[in-house]
Amino acid sequence: EALLDTAGEWYFNSDKKILKIIPKEGIVDPNKVSVVVPNISDLIKIDGTPDNPVRNLRFYGLKFTITKPGGSAAIKLSYTKNCEILKNEITNVSQTAISIGLGCYNNLISGNKIIDVKNGSGIYNAGSPHPAKWEDINSDNKITFNKVENIKPQSVGIATRNTIRTVVAHNYVTNTGGYGITVGSWPNVEESIDGNHLVEFNHVSFTNKNRDDEGGMAVYGLSHGSIVRNNLIHDVTPAETNENVGLFFQNMSKGWTVTDNIYYNLKQGELKYCAAYPIDNIYEDNFIIATPKVEPEQIIDGKPKFNYSDLNIAANSRYETGKIINISATVKNAGATGIENVKLYVDGKVAYTQKFPVIKGNERIINFTYKFVDPGKHQAAIENTPYSTFNIAGKTLTFVYNSLTASNTELPVDDTIIISADVENVRNEDRTENVTCVVDDKIIASKVVKLKSGKSKKVEFSLSLSEGVHTVTIGNQTPIEVYYYPYETVDITEGKLSQYCSSTAKPCEFNIKNDHYEITASGTDFLHAEDSYGTVFLKGAVKGDFIATVKVTGFGEGVSEWFRAGLFVRNDLTKSNEAERGSLGSFLMFTTPKRHGAQWDQFGDGSMHNTKSYNYKKDNPFPLWLKVIREGKIFTGYYSFDGKSWTLSRRSTPIPDLANTMDIGLAAGTNDQRPSLVVFEDFKLIVEKK
């Protein structure tokens, strides 16, 4: 009774037969409120047997409400075939609303409203990972057109696992404590009872309200032939520690095809993998769009209907052969939320086709880019818009140039930059052309390139330029700017180095002598918000762009395969993410005993959510070198096996909230709470001279 302090809470004194309640807003007289204390947990059980399953039973248009905690499900099915749970309302239950279990075949769960579920899922469809006999297999069940809302505190809206050929389609799942929808399981690596699922046209929103390291939707395990397509996922709640994403390839995911899904308002990323690999799955043609002005329909049913208007043609610089021409139009969707193929017509022929998503009742601008190779009069249209006619100047082209890139756009004087572009022969015969590199409007280098008809190749130029800002291009592409800055070498001596060990990484030991650095650290993990690390660092050494390198000679005996160690940049390396939020502005280029990678504080919340790593292509990569280059708000990490030839590991997105002065150092942290050793040498730092 003494704990009553929140609206909706109540206490029943069984001795005095007195019920005390704090009314919710809007209740003026609690004596006029109907108060129900449930006595039943499982409302309906439909239990057949392997030899005598329940067949052809239908529950239609009924209302099930208010259950006491406990039990397994308000409505539970086992060993049922061809049964239907249709257009019912299930509200305010204290366990899973509908459970479909062993031996269930070809049942239909459709059109139900499931609202306010506590301590369970909205719909839970699960077989056994190791069925004892064929009759136990759960297969061919369909979960469609249901509305599942307010699933608390940490449960999933719709979950299916250890089943075959489950269809989860056209459902609306919103306001869940955990995932919106999960499909699959991972008890087996070499064999699985999961497979051939179809998950499509679901609308999932406002998920993961009480969970971290999850997402709007997740797929699990070995599941060949399973497809996730045409779903809408938005407003995934961001996590304080490990990020919540749109689509999560969970443990052992393999054999999944995920395509043509639409996302918006994702605070922490589109997708991620855990103990799964992109090569084992297909993930393509998925789209992140801006938040629509008109909210989407709850149940997605039907096809998109696109209307086109406002054709616009514009040049980045001038209407000339080889230059980018932008062709756009307004696309309004009068049908269901979805994706359509949109065609660009140039001179009466289809030039390009682009998949384009639009939410029902909204409009978006579609953009095509096109390069003309012949001068003269041309026409263009997008789908059924009227053709627009315009003139292209210039000369007839043999080669077209695309994808101009620079290895770096900010770098110290005397360093080398690699400029590259893709060159394509657009003619119907083999051609040879002199490809030029232009710096500050002057040709400074050229290469003779011979290409067969329709073929392309990457052409590179290596440059070292003087201090200042330069424009650089290949062929007739729009130039990019490159900044060469003056620099100075930072004196790294033992006397100028500071040390720090986060509380979760203790005990730490630091041995430093003659450019030789040994760090022993423990820890629970060194990623996301688990800031377990020990570091030897230079306080306030970075005030602009820089290049840092270090040699990693190796790890101690028996360290964890996920012991991270490397170059760490942070606004303040003495503020780890513990009782209070950690320092902002973090980037770590790391190696483990077998992998390289980088992680950073992408969202400016003190947690290094964006983290990925990759296997080395050799069994024993040590010694190896790590390098970090800063260019404004972007950091790039490299590794090398000889300290001369560098391989890109990862390049960051622009990192927010970087301080004017930052710390940089060597850091290490493990995940198994055992003190672990890593050894560095030759720590070098050059910084932009201010």
C-alpha cells in the first residue's frame, strides 16, 4: 500500500476488504468505475493430439479480455489443422495473446485486434527445434491482417520460430517493448526446422521501447528460401547502449532474402549483423526515405498507384556532352504504400529504370542523372509526363567519365593523393583516348587508355601538391577540392603521456619505455556504450586534421578473440561511459587477434554504436600497423602488414560534437573480464599546424 504513487496503480487489502486505487486521468469518481480482478490466465485451449488433431474449428468475431498473470497464452493452439482465429478482439491480457504450438498445420490467424498485452507476445508461433516425429512439426500457418498494439514491457509483437513455410503478411504492429516482428531461430547450425518463410507488406512502427541491441524486425538462423519483402518499418526507438536498427540479421542468419523494404525515422541505422555475414544472405533494394507528411495506412493492402507531374531538367554546370544533366519529376501515390519501377525515357527509348518508394497519400521527387555523348536536340520524359526538348552543346564523345574520387580531400603537405575515375567507351567499336588529369585548370598528367566497345576501367593518378586548396579532376568531370595543410610532428615522450583506466577495465597496467608500450586491461567489452578500456594518451594533442600511426607487435597468450586494441580519438579520454554518459566525439581504429575494424559515436550520444570488423586474410597478421587520418569531421582507419602499403578498413560518417581540442592515444579493452596484454611500438602523430 505504501508503494502506491502512480496513476493506475491499486492495492487490495484482503483483511479489510478495501481496494485503494490512484485513478487515471479523466476518472472523476472511482466509485463509478468498473473494477475487474481476473481469476483466469489461459482463456481458450485448443489441444489436439498427434494422432487426433483438432480440425476445421473457427473462432470469429469474439472478444477476449482481462486475464491474470501466468499461464502460456490467452488463446493456445496445439495439434490443430485448418483452424481459424478470425476478426476477434483480444485486449488487456497478461500473457501471450495467441500461441500456435506443436503440430499446428495450415491455421489462419487473421484480422484480429490485439491490444495491451503484458509479459508475452501478441502472436507467438513456435515449433520444436528437434521435433520427435513428423506430427510435431509446425508448418504452413498464416498470420495476416492483424493489428497488434501495446506489447509490454519487453516482448515482441509477432514472433515465429522453428516452423516451416510461415506467412506473416499485411499486419500492423506498433508500440512494442521489444522487436516488432521476429522470424526464425538458431538452435542448429548444420540443420534447421526453419525455412521458406514469407514476411511481406507488414507495417511495423514505434518498436523497442524498453530494449536495446534490437530492431524493428529481426531474422534468425539457418532459413533457406525465406523472404522478407515490401515491409514498412519506421520510428524504431533509439537505444542508450547497443543500437536499435530497422532490420537485424540475428545469430546464424543464413539463406534470407531481404528486399524492397521501406524505412524512415531510424535514429540509429538501417541494419546490422550479429554472428551472421552479408555473404550468406541477400540484402538489396531497400530504401530509407524522409518522414512523410501524411502518415501511412495501418494495414498495407493493395498496389501503389503513381501519378507523375512537374518534369524538370537542369544541368549542374552547362548543357554539354559529358556533363551531368538532372532529370526529375514529382511522384504522388494514390494507391497503397509501396515501390514501383519508374522509367526515364530519352529520345524515345528507356534509358534507365529506378525502383522508387512512396507512402500512400504522399509525394516525392524522383531524380535521374544522365550524360549525353552526342550534341544536338534531345528529348526526355519520366513515365507519362510530356516530353521536354532541349539542346546539348559540345563535341561528340568517345569516352564518358564517372565516379571521380580522391583518396583524401585533406592531407599534409608532401603526402600523396590518389585521384581516380571510371572511364567507359560508349561507342560500338574499340577506341583509344588520351585521359588527362587536371589540377587548378591545368593538365599536369595524362594516360593513353584503350577500351573495347562498351567496356570501362578505373584510371588513377598519383599526385603530390603544394600547400593550399586545389581543384582536381579527370577528363571533363566537375572538379573536387583538395586541401594540403602545413603540419608539425608531435613529440611523443613518456613524460607527456597520460594514463587512464575505466572502472570496468580494472585492473590496468601500463609499461612505457623508449617508444614501446604495453597495456594490460580487463573489461566487459570495448564497443557501443560498454567503455571498458585502458589508455596511454596525449591530452589535448589534436586541434585539427592529423595522421596517427602505430605498430601492433602482438597480443599476450590466451586473450579473447574480441580483445580490441588500437588508436583511440576522443574529446576526453578520461570520461568513459559509466555512471554518467561518456565523452562525445569518439573514433577507434582497432585490431583484435584476428580482425580489423573501426567504431565511432555516430549519433552524438556518447556511445560508439557504429562498429564493424573484418577478418584478416592471413592466419597470423602480426606485427601490423594501424593508421587514422582525420579530415574535418570524418575519420578513416587503415591497416598494413609492412607499414608502407595501406589497406582501407573503415571510413566514418561525419562525427557530431567534436571538441576544438581532442585527446588521442593507444587503447585496449577486452570482453571476458580477464586482464589481457597488447604490445605497441612506434607511435607517431603529425597534426595540422594552426
